[in-house]
Amino acid sequence: MTRYLIDPALPQWKGNFHCHTTGSDGRVSPQEAVKQYRAAGYDFLAITDHRKVTELRDAPEGLLLIPGVELDYRVVTGHAQAVHIVGVGVGKGIMEMPGVLDTPQQGVDAIRASGGRAVFAHPAWSLNDPETIKGLRSLSAVEVYNRCSDFPWNARRADSSEVIDLCFSDGFLLPIVAADDAHQYNGDQCHSAVIACAGACTREDILDALDKGLVYGSQGPRIHEMKMEDGALSLKCTPCRRIIFYSDAIYSRERTVMGEGITGASYRPLPRETYIRVEIEDAQGFRAWSSPIKL
């Protein structure tokens, strides 16, 4: 039996679920952000200004605009943590909902009640521990990479793979996305993306792909196909130099593949592994991250 995680028959749409404008603390207007992402070949975009829903009406041809917001909280669990939740596809009245800014769970609940999807943002940058993430119900995805959390805009806490793997190892699996979180627009924009595998680039289809886990994060490389067949995971991708199969096994002899211009690999999970996710890296160092596969 063949189980497709990324079906080659489905179109892939490139988007960004997380960026800021002069609506909060960004350096460019919403209209300018839209212009830049469309020029960079993005198919959909959510502007997620802090505590403010952005819903633009006049989208340029070829770019789907999805209403968005970012909610932020401070949590103390032994150490201080920032908890940021990105809401995608939210309703305009979400900020008037009771308790929306009181706790992260109430924020997630408000996002879902308004028809949106809740994405846990930049856990490494926020110093989040796995228990904080796992304590939230009804999350739709987690950011594995956040461009603005990298140098020179921040210290190097853009890659959240480690904390995400700790969550996944406890059975708390979430779809993976990558994001820009652009603020400065001097290189932090139009870099990272969520790739949605969907029949069409409509709000309903993109959110449905997120619900089904038919998404992955990318800085450029593409995963054309990923499937489980006869007990092995295999994938086809754009040319790369590294393919890594991550799991909850501390060591596995076959989990890395290296070479020049690799366009695919396969991996047979060990009996003790409960999930697999894949990371690929091209010759320029740009990466893509698959969502996890439950075994």
C-alpha cells in the first residue's frame, strides 16, 4: 500500500503566513509588502501585524491575500517565555472576543472560533520549552524556521528544529511551516515560505492543506514527492547536497545521504521510531523541512 505525504499530482503553492507592516512594527506599508511578495513569486500571503487583523481587498493578480494577526503573551514557567501565536484566515472581530489577549490558549481558541488556524511562532527565539507548546490545544502548525530570528536581525535562534523534535518525540506532532516574520524589509522578506499542496490557491484550499498536514517549509528547495511504501519512506526533490531523516531515535546508521545533485533518497524506519521528518539542503545552503510522518 502506498501512502503519499506529498502527492506529485497536487499543485504546490508558495506562501508566507507571517510578516509585519506599518500596521504594527514593520517598516513598509501593507501595500508595499504585498507588492514585494508578489514580485518574488509568492502565491499567497498573510500580513500578521501585532494585535491587529489585516484584510486587504485589492489583491494583485496571482496573489491570494489571507487575513492574519499575531497575538503575543508572556508566560513564566521557571523562566520567562514569550508565546506568539499567528492567526491565519481569522475573522475581523477576533480582537473583540473575550479573553483573546489573556492567555495563549484563549488566543488559540479565539483564532479557531473566528474560522482561522493557529500557528505557533518561532519557539527557539521565544525560549519556549516543549511543555509550553504541548500544553496548547488546537494548534494547526509550528514554525521550524523564522527568518527575522536569524542574524543580523537577531541572535541565531531562527531554527527551532531541536525544540520541535522534543515535542514530536513525545507524540505531539504538528505540521511544519517556515516563515519570514519580516519587519525591516532589508533582507528579512521574501526568503522563507510555507509550501501548500492543494488543488487550487484559494483560502479554503490552503487552510484545508494545513489541516491535512499537506504543507512543508522551504527556503527554496522543493519536495516533489514523499511517500511511505512497503515500510520505507522515499522522496523526490530538487537537486540538493544533503538529505537528513530526523526521528526520535538518537542514532540511525542510514539517516543521512550526501552527494552532489541528489534528487531523492529513501529510508527504512527502525522499529523504535515513532515519527520521521525530512530536511533537505541544496548547494547554496538553502533548506526545506517536511512535516512529520507518524509511524
